[in-house]
Amino acid sequence: MDYVDYYKVLGIEKSATPKEIKSAYRKLARKLHPDLNPNDKDAKRKFQQINEANEVLSDPEKRKKYDQHGADWQHADEYEQARQNREQSPNSRGAGFSGSSSGGDFSDFFESMFGGTPGAGRGRQAKYRGEDYNAELQLNLLDAYKTHQQTLTVNDKKIRITIPAGIENGQTIKIAGHGGPGRNGGPNGDLFISFSIANHPTIKRLADNLYTTAELDLYTAVLGGEITLDTLSGKVKLHVKPETQNGSKVKLKGKGFPVYKNEGQFGDLYVTYLIKIPTNLTDRQKTLFTELSKL
């Protein structure tokens, strides 16, 4: 397995705090988001990398295993068990496993113990880890807005998963142990699910923030008033200030998208006003506009 330096991917030090990890991830996610780079394959690849790095480093237990075992962190439990078995084996000559005595790195060790190298296991059948599966799940923006459950069918087996609110377009999550079956007592592979989130007809999402437009009639824009706006969380009333200009923006704090795995936290909703010029004016209306233009 090729080693990926997750700290380098996020541009942080190994001593980074959880807050620094979160900040670095969100900054890169905004920059590399697929919606901002629709035709950039390199940006999509990097976006997947930062999601993977954040998934590991933001979880204390996964981060500990990663720091200890590097590329083989996902097999840390298997490694530890194999090491204990090796130490307890009567053929071990009383010596525990170490990187130098094995003649290779951790990856070589796993290859010999679980990858089927001839003669592995000192006469015992080699254990083979199952194949990893990959799947794509399509969601709409409203699906991604709320935590919900879905049932997937993988190799005729139904798997019920919980999808956290705030999942990103292009993000991949791992369902451990739901890949192909292991052989000779080896562990199952994992299931990797990538999410494809369809565009919303009126609302655009960038990271945790949402963007939409609202039409104002000329009279409300000039005199002020109140309008009702549809959002992902329901209808909200907006107070429009008098003399509102076309293209002006307002921010609705906390009315944006849920922050992934941070329950109760939301981004902001930005609304751009578009002023609709009246058409099919009556003669009386035209006269009044003419009078206004002369004042």
C-alpha cells in the first residue's frame, strides 16, 4: 500500500490540534470543491484526498493508529494480533517482531502474513484479506441536508447505513468489513461509498454556505416590505429595506448547510436580490412614472 502523508495533504504539522485540522480541511474544501472546479480532474482527486485525510485525522482513534502504523494503519489490529501470535509461537525462538529483524517494512510484513506469500504462517494456510468494494450513491441536496438512513444491496446482501448531514459532493466514506469475504480466516474487505449530489434548481452550495436569489417587485424594492423565501429548512420571512438596490445581498446567519459531523452547526445563507421591472403598464401607471421622472 502506498503511503499517503495525511498531514502534508492538509498542509499541517503532525502536532496539529483538532481545531487546526478542521480549519485546514474547511479551507481546502472551499478551494477544491467540485462545484468550483467542474472540469478539473486534479482538483477532484485532491478533494478526495483531503476528505480521506480529514476522515482519519479528525477521529482520535484512527489518527492514533495512523501515527503508529502509517500506510498500514487500517490493519493495525491485525498487525497487533499477528505480532502477539508470532511472539507466542514455539518457533519464534523467543524473539518478538521488529521492523529490522523482518528484513522489510510493515507492508512487507503484512504481505507475508496476509497476502499469500508462499510459506507464510510457518506451515499454516495464509490468510487473505477480502477485496475492497466501491460504490456510488446519488443524493439530492435536500437528502444531504439531513442525517438519514438508506439501505444498500451489495452482493445480494442488504446493508443499512446512516448518512450524516453535511456530506460533500464527491466525498467518500468507508464501511468497514462490508467488502469481499476474506479467505482462510482473513478479514473481510471494506466498502467505499462515493457520494454524487445533484444540483438544486434554485440553491447553490459551496462548502457549508448556501446561495440563492430572491425576486423583488419594483415597489417593494423602493418602499421596503416583507417577502417569503423558500429554504432547505422551510419558509422564512425577509424584511426588505427601502431603496434596496438590484444585486444587493443579505446574509442569513445559521441558515446555510449543516457542518459535517458537527451536529447543530450550520453555515450561512446568502440571498441576492433581483429587482423585477414591471411590464404591461396601464396608461395611468405610465403617467405616474413620467411624473416621477420629472421630480
